[in-house]
Amino acid sequence: MVPIEEEAVEAARKTSTNSAYALKFVGAAFSNMAASAISNPLDICASLPVPGARANAFWSVGLEMARTEGVASLMGGFSASMLREVVYSGIRLGAYEYFKDKIYDASKGALSREGIGLKLAAATISATIGSALANPADLVKVRMQAYYPEGSPYRNMRHAFSAIWGSGAYGTGGVAGGLRALYRGADATTIRGIVLSTSQICSYDQVKQTMKTHGVMQEGIALHFVASMFAGLFCSITSNPVDVVKVRLMNDKAREIKGALDCIKTIMTREGPLAFYKGFGMCWARLGTHTTVTFLIFERVRLLFGIDAM
């Protein structure tokens, strides 16, 4: 029999571990919300360019929008963006270490804790769950941040949700039709979430580990900054093509595109492979900023919560 004292210690350890996982979720959600708030204007500029902007340069787009529609126009879709980050990023980053620990335990030593395989598996699972659950908020965010020559058709996030639901539920669509409308582009969203998370989170984790192992840098803000810069560049390179497909699917209100594969085929046929890297400068500016701010805040929040650095 296991002594009562040992049972109490084990129960306390499990409670402490579960509390740490919960705090990591809170820290991940908060840090990504803060990063999204800072990068929201870049998200807006990444949408269709405003007429009159020079050469589609995103700075020109932003300045033109601020001049013609006011500075507040650069924060369009902010509420939907915050909701998305709570669900999507709270899970994909906040649950990353949970799945990393569970997969490692399940492997019974077959996987190395320092190995890239374990990191990729954990990031893939957490990103799949987070992306799938957050698709409606992601769809609303994309629609609210899109450029409309006649002005946005959405008054606020609640109205956008209602309008998109209604577009599918109207007539004989019912609840199933409404859900299908809110989950438009879910395949591309999930793929994008997996690609971005595995390249962003895993590269940050791996760069930190490598630099510390080889004595290049020690744990601290400087290491967090350097690792997050690498992660921002890497995830921009890998996710830009998926971003192009995802945004086109979500903005396809007429449903002319049959799905992610059809969208890829259409782009390849009509525009060529380089079309998948349209707007890369904007993508890097946006994701690079978001990634750096996210990890810097996430590591600070962990420190405040009394949790070891990632």
C-alpha cells in the first residue's frame, strides 16, 4: 500500500501541475491579446489596398486609411481579434507544454524531451484544437478587417456573427447551415494554425534550447528577444502561402471557391507560384511583431506567476 503521506504529496504535485497548466493558458491568451492589439493596424493594412495608396505599400495603405477614415479604422475587427486570441492562442501556446509532457510520458522514453519530434507533435495537437475551435472568431475577424469600398457592412462583432450565421441559416439552411457559414475555410484555418504554430513555437523553443546548451546566451530577456526574432521570420516564411489561401477562402462570400485545394489550384493556374508570397513584407512585419511581443510578454507573465521559463 502507498503511505497516506505519499498519496498526499502526489495529489499536491498533480494539483500544482494542473494549476501551472491553467496559468500557462492565461499567460498565453493574455500575451497574444497584447501582441494582437499592437499588430492590429498591420492586419488591417494587409487587407485589400485602399485606392490611391502608392504601389500597394502597406505604410501607404495605413496612412491613407487613417487620413480618409480616421485612426480608429486601423483597429477594425479588434473585438473579434481578442476573442480569437483567447481561444486560438490560449490553446495553441498555452496547451503546448501540456501536450509535450503528456506525449513524453506516453512515449515512455522513446521520445527525447529535447528532440524536435516531441515539440512538433505537441504543437500540432494544440494548434489543431485551437484553430478548429476558433474558426468562427477568425472568420469574423477577417470579414471585419476586409476593405469595403462602400463601407463595412458590419456594425460590430455581434452583428458580424449574426450576419454570417444568417447567410447560412436563411431559408432551409437551419442550424447546420449557420454552422457551415461560420466554419467557412476551417480546413485552411486549421492547416495554417498547424504550420504557423509548429514553425513559430517549435523554432522558439529549439533556438532557446540550442543557445543555452552551447553557452551562447543565458535565460533572460535578451535570449527571449533573439529567439522570438528567429521564430517570427521562420513562421512568416512557412505561413504566408497558407495565409493567402485562408484569406481568399474566408472572403469568398459568393462561394465560388470549392475549398482549400481548389483555391491552391486556381492561384497556381492563374497567378503562378509566386502569388503565394504576395504581401510577404507585410506578413513578416505583422507576424514578426506579433511573435516577438507575444514571447517577451509570455515569459514575463510566467515569471510573475512563479512558473519556469518556457
